[in-house]
Amino acid sequence: TQMEHAGMVLDVSHLNDECFDEVVAHATRPFVASHSNSRVVCGVKRNLTDDQFRTIRDMGGIVGLNYCSEFLSNDATDETAADVTFDQLAAHIEHWLDLGGEDVIALGGDWDGAAVPGFLSDVSKMPEFQNMLSRHFGKTVMQKLCSDNALAFFERY
């Protein structure tokens, strides 16, 4: 609560399930998971459960998609990270859209040392990534994911 009073936005991306529950028990303002994926799609504990995603959604928060291959695919390793496909990444977005997340999902990244898919190897790949998102999800969802949702969140808070 002291962070909220100071005007800070809490990021839960590195919290375990117990700590997430503590945040929910005490939070009075929306919070974010700046770089987290769906645990249903890729079963690592670092990813969000559906209930956690719904909580963030219902509180008015945002969830940023993590590019780390091992958080995108159950089969990914550091050695096979570049081989993770757009479809494997898109499965996280599709799942969150099914949970009513069109206005919740944002880009989160994780380029600071994480092994990422080849199609996201560096920031120069973003224009083509945006095109892939637009072709797969449509321009409106791509725009929300790439900028509108995060901007709207920070304008509100």
C-alpha cells in the first residue's frame, strides 16, 4: 500500500503464486504483469494462471507478453530458443483473448539476456512482428497489443 500511496505501479511478473495472492489481498489499485505469459499454454510457474490473469483484468491492470522462449513453449531450451514459432507465441495471446483480455494484453519483451525466438531476435524485427500480429489477429488487436492498451493504462494511473 505504501507503493500505491507513492503513485508507483506494482509489477507482479517475478512473484510466485503466494506473493501474487498477497498483492491481491492488499492492492487497492490496478497492477501489472509487465512480462508474463499463460501458464495454461506453457506450464512454467513463472507464467500466470488463468485466475491470476482474470484478477489483473478485473482490477484494470495490464499483462505484457514475455518473449523468453522457455516461457512461450514447454519444449524450448536455450539451445532451441530461436526455433520457437510465431504460432507458439500467438497461442498465449489467443488464450488471453478467450479470457476477455483484448484490452489487457500488451507487449512486455524480456530482451535483457533471455533467449528469444528468432523472429524476435532484436528490436529491428518489430515491424515484421507487428505485421504478423496484424495478419493473425487483425489490425485493431495488433494496435491494442502494441501500444493502445499500455498507453491507456498509464494514462488512467
